[in-house]
Amino acid sequence: MANFFSDNKNLLFHLQNADMERIVNLKERNFLDAESYVEAPASYEEAMENYKLVLEIVGEIAADLIAPNAESVDAEGPKVVNNEIHYASGTLQNHNALRDAGLYGMALPRKYKGLNFPYLPYVMAAEIISRADAGFANIWGLQDCASTICEFGSEEQKEQFLPRIHAGATCSMDLTEPDAGSDLQSVRLKATFDEEANCWRLNGVKRFITNGDADIKLVLARSEEGTDDARGLSCFLYDRKSNAVKIRRIENKLGIKGSPTAEIVFDNAPAQLVGNRIFGLIKYVMSLMNGARLGVGAQSVGLAEAAYQEALSYAKQRKQFGNAIISFPQVYEMLALMRAKIDAIRTLLYETTRFVDHYKALENIAKECSLTVEEKTELKENQKCADFYTPLLKLISSEYANQIAYDSIQVHGGSGYMKEYACERLYRDARILSIYEGTSQLQVVAAIRGVTNGFFLQKIENYLSKPISAELQDLREQMLVMKQYYAEMCATAEQFSDKPTSFDLNARKLVESSAILIMCSLLLLDANQDNTYLHSCKLMIHWGMAEMLKNRTSITRFTPELKNDLLANLR
């Protein structure tokens, strides 16, 4: 049988990264749960075997059920019947299979029926499912809401909702409104406290809500009268059992059609406050969004892998002029760069995930006992890394996934434009990746601080200072040249620091250049451990050098007058 975990040796490589022992020890609290839970591991080795076993199960379900269902789900889509969203039949099959396998609530503590997995194997499962069907990955991946409830909810809320998520209850995060998309500070959905019923009441409209008819909703609403910014927003839990939400419509989308995106109306809906008032956006939703952006990274890598595999298979089979087209230089060059880019964004994905794992585990420990000075430093450093790497990951992985899906169709030629081939669906599905959970433009805004404060440069220098084999020294020398180009770009851009518009016009090139250097550095270290990555490393450095030179030329030749030309050309 096919298996999307075991057929991809890259996943096992990243799962067995040297940092995993530290992550597992932190997550398992020195394996204390083994005394109370029969399913809990008693050692690092046992924990790793558990992760591999579960990922094998995910890989099998993804390959044998979810992927074969993807085309019918895309064609059928969800529908509204009597104010309820009914999934496509294939979506329901997928959901039931993963629920029955105990794969909801993977990262939850065992106390709430979860598997207590670190983020890395959970994110890996998300990548595998996304390779099978990126649209269904949204439905399954919204179990991320459980982590927010677990981190910020009351004990009563945890006991009420978290075991239900493990049992297969669906989730949604209800943030966007007709007049509040990326600008969540403008949310207007009203929350008022009902003294008589001793609960909050929600009234208003939410739009573009993924899985809009979910069993459990996290809702951003305005709880403070007279406010018009983030300080007036709080986070609420809504239970679908209350039956106080109307499904106005399901959006007719370009792609990910199996994932229902709905416009919904809250009509005096009872809700519970999560945490404290006024921290809804600045604390709880930001945490939720960071988790969602990590999920989009996994979704992007999984979809890119699917698009590449479709293109590779077609190129091996399709003959033109008496030869398989994979023998044509322009085809195998395209495929090879697709492979290199996937390896690059995957290593960035799991580097980011390891940062998240480190600081989240230490935060949980800090709730129960004091951290050592060394642990406090470790927490602070990893949280800082996660904060800067997450928008970088979301930006680059989603943009690369779009390009790889585009190239997959190109390899197919005219056939790729036809619905008979999966690459057509993958291309449509990919387009949303650089839009939802914060557009690429917003990710640039979030990541640019890592350029201006020297954080990314410091990380690159740290990577390049690590010992590598003699065979890789020439590649490191090329990387050092790229780093110098990058430093020149940063120095030039600093000249525009007092001219915000001029700086903004160069920001994306600076952030993308940071990502190229980081990914090439990580691939160099991967190649030092496993020769399999050598070719991807060489290709990314070759391609990345050209991109760096292009960006360097653009930035060093930039003049503030270009702004006037841009504006004047809007005709």
C-alpha cells in the first residue's frame, strides 16, 4: 500500500533531528506521564517510535483514502441544508477515518485525551495530509484551536471542550468580517454580557470563516463599548449546540473547495469569555494566528510535494519526439529546481517548528515550577526565533508552493490545463496559501524587523560558523559571498530609514533575500548530515546567488523618485 510518510525519506530525516531529544524530554517532563498513562512513553526512544508509528498511520490514510477522494471532493463540495453545512461525502470519510484513528487533538495533554505530541510530528502530519488534499487539511488542522483553549482557557473550559475535540468535534476561528479582513482591529461583532443568563451574547456577521459550521468556535468580538481598536476586543468560545448561528452562504471559491468557507450571522449567541477581557487580539488571537501560519507552512510544503510528484511522474511517462520529456534540459532543469525549493522550504518549516516546540514546552513547565537561568534564556531565545521565523516561513513557503504548482502545469503542457490531471486542482488550491492567515504583504511587514535589527544576519552567521566537511567548504565560501551581498543590501536600505515609503518599497526584496540565505544555510547543514541533500543545496545556492544579485542591483540602484513613477503609472 502507498504511504505518504514512509515514501518520503525527507520526513524521517527531519523527525530524527538532533534537537528532538531535548524537545521530547521537555515535552514529556522526563517521562513522568508513564507512571499514570499506559500509552505514555517511558524513554526518548519509545517516544520516537510512537511518533513514527502514528505518522505511518497518517501516511497510510492520506495515501489510500484522502488523496483518492480529493478529486470527488473538489467536484462535489459542501452544501447548506437546513442551516447546516454538509461536507462532501469524501470529506466525511476522511474526517471519520482520522477521528477513529485518534488523530484529533494530537498536541493536547493526555489529561484531555490527547497524544501529548510535540509540534514537530503534528506539523509533519499536517504536511502529509496537505499532500493528499490541502483543502481537507484545513478542516483537520483547525484542531489548532485546541491549543489556544488549552493555553488560555479556564480549567472548566478545558474539561468541557478539549475531550470533544479529541473525539472529532470540528473547530473554527471566527475572526474576519466584511469590513475587517487583514485589519482585525476593525472587528465590529458585538459582545455584551447577559447578567440574567450569566453569559456573553454575540451579535454580528463573520465572513470568510473556514469550517464555518464548526462544533466549537473561537470568536473575536468587541466587548468594550466606545472602542475602535485592538484594546476593545476579547476572545470567546461558542458551542454549536446553542444553535444561535445562521449560515448565510458558502463562498464559491477558486480552490480548496472541500473546505467550507462561510458567511455566518451570530444572533444573540451565548458564549464564554476566554482568558481576560481586551486581550482577544493582542494575545490570544495572535497566538492562534501564529499557529495557523505554521500550519500554512506545512500546507504549502505538502501541496508543493504533491505538485512535484505529479510533474515528475508525467515527465517520465510523456514522450515527445521519441523521448520521455524528462530527458529535455528545460524540463529536467525545472523539475530539479522544484525539488530543491521543496527541500528548502521543508527545512525552514521544521527549523521554525523546533523553535516553537522549545519555547512552548518551557512555557508549560514555567506554569508549574521556576525555570533555571539557562532555561529562561533558552525560552526567550527560541520564542524570539519563532516570532521572526514564522512570518518568514509563511511568506516563502506559500509563494514557492504557488510557483511549484504553476511549474507542475507547465511540465504537463496542455494536459495540465485539463481537469483530468490533478495539477489543475493543485494550482487552484495553491493560490489561497499566500492570501489567508495574513497576505504575503503582511508577512513582509512582520518579518522586516528581523532585517533591520540584524537578527537574520546573526542567525545566518551562526549557521555558517558550524563545522562542516571539507567537501562542502566551497559551498560555504559561496554562501559567504552571498552574505556579503546581503549585508550590502541591508546597509543601502538603511539610508531610507527616514523615508518609510522608500524603505517599504525595498522591504520584500530584503526579506526574501534573508530567507534565501537562511534556507541555503540550513540545506548546507542538512547536506553535512546526509549527502542526499547535496544536489538541492548546490542548486539553491546557484539559483539563490542569481536572486541575491538581482535584489542587490535593484536596491543599490533604487532612488526615491521611483515612488513618483509608480504612482504616476496607475492609469
